[in-house]
Amino acid sequence: MTVRAKFKVQKIEASLSMRETGEKNEHNRPVYAHAEMRTIKLSPVYSDVPGSENKAFWAASPSGSIELGTINQQAWEAFELGGEYYVTFEKAGTALIAGGWAARIGSGAGSRCLYSASCCCLPSSSSRSESAR
């Protein structure tokens, strides 16, 4: 079962965060570097216009918030201040990419991985695989 909602971007904030560089230090631990992070804050849409889509969504979900922090520029550029977005909630399965879990923009053949333009997200319950790159 999926649940669909409609949210509006109320605020986009920039802050400093950290990300792995892909390198290892002399103790074989990951090396981190500063990275810009954007936090996108969304709330349910609202309308008092009878019969409007936003009024119908408001009637079903009049309260809520979503806060998404990302260091991926492609991901934050997908949002615009004041923009309205459909959000679909469905129970998560597993999707693996080499070296980590996959997060995607969109679904199906036109979706994009948030981690890498060249990765392939494979549904699997097995361990991570080099062939998942």
C-alpha cells in the first residue's frame, strides 16, 4: 500500500557538513572533508478554494512536515522555494549500490540515483556486490 501527499517547500537553508572523500588515513579510516549541505523544509499544501486539488490534499493531511538534508547538489537543485511536490510513501525494500545504500529521485526507468550518475540500484537481500556499480 502507498500513501500519496502533496507538500510545499517553505524554506531552503544552507549549512556546513562533512562528507567522506573516498580516501583512507594511516589507520585505514575514512577521511572526511567539509561539504555544503542544503536542508529543504516542506509542509502540506493548503487551499480554501472548493474542489481544488490542494484543498482535497489538505483535508486528508492538514498537518505534517518533511525536513530533508542533503550534500548532493543534484538532489537539492530538484527543489525550488514555493514549489509543490507529490510525496509517495511506500514500505521500503532493499536497493544496493557498491559501497552503500541507494537513494533515488523518481521511480522506474527515468529515476536517478542521488549518489552517483553512473550507479545501478539493484533490489537485493544479499550482501553488497562489486557488480552493483
